[in-house]
Amino acid sequence: MPKRRAQDSRESAKLQRIAIRRDAFRRNRTQEVAGSSPASSISKVPAHLPLSLSTLRLCKPDLVDDLCENFRRAGFTAHSAGGSMAEIQRLDAPEREQERREVELHLRVWQAMRPEAAVEILN
């Protein structure tokens, strides 16, 4: 049991460090942009919107834990969402589309190792 608590504590600390880096990145992305002439107006580049979870549905519910563990080893946040579903998130992705591409790419790698696993990305 103490070993599990230590592992949970390390994972929690890792997630906090990722969140801090992500927030700093987002603050840096909101910056003033000046036009080419002094008369041009200054506008704000909007901060990055919060990232969304990618929900995956597997054909075999017994593979959900393996999928989540594989994504966690690669730096994603992953957990079972019940039954044959898993929720995956890449906290340090700079934008939603990049996060989605990374999830899709890593999923293809996992499927190459598990050809018997059919997976559907729901969102």
C-alpha cells in the first residue's frame, strides 16, 4: 500500500508540474502584437482555450488498462471512463488540434502492437 501511495504522489507531482508549464505557456501566448505602422492598433492574441479530453472506445474492455498505461508512459493523462471507454489528454499540447494529432498518432502505434484491438475515437 505505501508503494501505491508513493506512486500516486509522484504522478500527482508530475501532473502539477505539467499544469504549471502549460499555464506559463498559455500566458506567454497572450501577447501584444503591434502592426507595421505606428498608427495601427494593438490587438491581443487570444490565450489558448482549455484542452479537451479524447474519449476512446475499445472493442475489448480488458485492454483499457493496457491502453491507459501505454499512454501514461508516453506523457499523456489517461484513465478508464468505465466499461470499454478511456479518456486521454495531452496537457502540454499547445493547441487542441495538436493534442488530437498526438493522441491519434500514439493510438496508431499502440494498435500496431495490439492488432487485435479495434479502437474508435469518439470526440
